Amino acid sequence: VPELIEHGKTGLLAKPGSAEELAVMIRTILEDPSAAEVMGRQGRKRLVELHSPEKAAEKLITVFKQVTEASK
């Protein structure tokens, strides 16, 4: 999911449908487990920052406010 993953920092992205790129990404992770662990931690941190229950509630409140303001 490119919206969540920053290639090389919070995970690895391969082109959709590219088995070759996916194989390279898997090999990269297997060959450097410490880098994989760091990316995993960074990915989790990013996910929590962007999509925590609190963030989801904030987004919903914003939408509800916009809808109620527009209907006035």
C-alpha cells in the first residue's frame, strides 16, 4: 500500500504484478534481517501515527463538521 509505505524506510514496494521485483524485495529482507526489523518498527510507528483510533476519530469529526456546516 503506497499510501502507508515509504520505500526503503517503512517497507519495500514492488511494482504490482511484478513477480521479479517481489522476489528481489523478499531476498533483500531475508539477506538483511536487521534492516527488515528497522523498517518494520518504522512502518508500525507510521501506521499508528496516521491511522490510530484517535486519528480516525479526528478525521470523522472533521467530516461531520464539514457536512453540518455545509447543510446550514
